Amino acid sequence: MKKELGIFILLIVLCIIVSIINPNFLLSINLQNLARQIGAFGIFSIGLGLVIITGGIELSVGSMMALLGVLLSMTLTEYGYGAAVAVLASIGLAMGLGLGHGLLITRLNMQPFIVTLCGLLFYRGLARFVTDDETKGFGAADYESLRFIANGNLFGVPMPFVLLLVIAAITWLVLHRSVYGRYLFATGRNSEAARYAGIDTKRIITLTYVISGALTAISGIIFAFYTNSVSPANHGNAYELYGIAAAVLGGCSLRGGEGSVVGILIGTALLQVLRNLVNLLGIPSSLDFAVMGAVILIGVMADQIFTERRNRRQVALMRELSAREAK
């Protein structure tokens, strides 16, 4: 809870600073756009956070979005299927890809970094191949429900943000109030100990990658209709870094076993406010990557410092207890 409170205070301070530097930050149109970005990025960041809690990593998010985006466009505009079929197929495919990642990691004992890095390369290349490296779009066709999810507002609140709140609430219940959540944290802290305690760690890890795939698909659909076109070479490029940075900022330890949904939401908001600050100040957008790199570095450094302090306190306490018993 201390981590979440600290990052929330940092978010508030940053918002105050940005509004002072550029009052346009508080304009309704800017806040709506910011909320839309937080919603779209936050959904898949939650999935990435769950994977990180297991002690794993997911690097193929951006490439998966590119593949799902072009296939969604082709399914709707070229093959003539309805919106419901196309959406369900996209989510099902993403869950299948997540299942494949989970099985390779748990059954073949491959490193998550290697599995998902290969996914990053494979899905991007496949997207470019099936489209012959051409941009796919949705044109002026009437996909009202899908466009509303990406670009619409509900009582003035952008739909991606509303959807994020719904998904976050469900994920919070699952993560912090269910057996699966307890098993997930136990697996991330010490998978061997969890396995000896009777937890099916392989199943937990695999299921987490499937959930991450589903959330990636939902974000991918939002991004596809938000931009109204999908370039297989560039769409979703480096989005996994935004998700990882948001999760790390929100308190998810790359060692596994730590993290919260609230923290991920705050981390996503903080990262998007930083990006918004870059835009409002007219700083070149290429510095987005520099900001992300600095954020991830600071997050990992903070996690390392807090972990070492906690370990030192535990060692000191154990020594004190041993000394008392010796007396």
C-alpha cells in the first residue's frame, strides 16, 4: 500500500506541475484524450502486470496487436464477417497465442524472455507477410459499436477509460480476493515452494498468459479503431515497453510476487501524463523512449533499494530473536 500511495502522490504533484507549466493540460479536450489513452494502454498493462507478478515477462504485446489489427480489418472488410465474429475471433486468437506462450514456458521450461521475444519477431513478420506489407484500414464502413468503444464517450467519459475501470474492478477481485490471486502471488514469490505446497504452478502461469492475451486483444481492437488503420510494420511498436514501465512504476517487482491492480492503474496514468507533458511542451516525440527508459530504470532501482532494506530488517529481526532465545 505504501508503494501505491507514494506513486499516487507523485502523480498528483506531476499533474499540478504540468498544469502550471501549461494550463492547456486542464482543457476538457486534453483531459478526455488523456483518459482515452490511459484506458487503451491500461487494459493491456494490467495483463502485463499479472505476468510480471508470476516472475515472467511479455514482450510480444505490440507485435500481437499489429497481427490482430490487420486480421481484424481483413475479417471485416475483405471476408465480410460481422463485428461480433471478428471481435470474438481476435480475442480467441490472442488467448490461443497466450496459451502457446504459457505452454512453452511451463512444459518445455523455456525462458519467458526468449519465448515472448520470438513472439515479438514472429507476429510482426507474420502481420507484414499476410498483408504484403500494406496498411489495412476500416474505411468509412459502419462499425458503430466498435467505433463507439474506441472513440465514444459515456456521460462525457471516454469509453476506453470506462472499460478500463470495469476490467480493473474485475481483475482486482480476482487478484486480491480469490484463490487464483493467492496462488499467483505464491507462484511469483517462490514457485518451488508453491509447487511443494500443492499449487499447480504450471497451470497458474499458463492461465496468466492466456488472460494477458485476452486483454491485449481488447486493447488492440481499441487502438485499431482509434487510428482507423493498421500499419503492419509500425502499429503497436514498443507498446510492451509502455506496459512494462507502467507495471514497474505501479509497484510490480520484476522478481515476481509483488504488485497490485491499483498500482498498475496509477503507473499507467503517470506514464501517460509524462507523455502528455512531452507533447504540451513541444518536446520531440522521439524522447518518449528516453522517458520510458528512465522510468523503468528508476522503478527497478527503487524496487532494489526497498527490497534490500526489507531484507536487512528481516535479518536484523531474526538475529534479535536468536539472541533472545540464546539468553
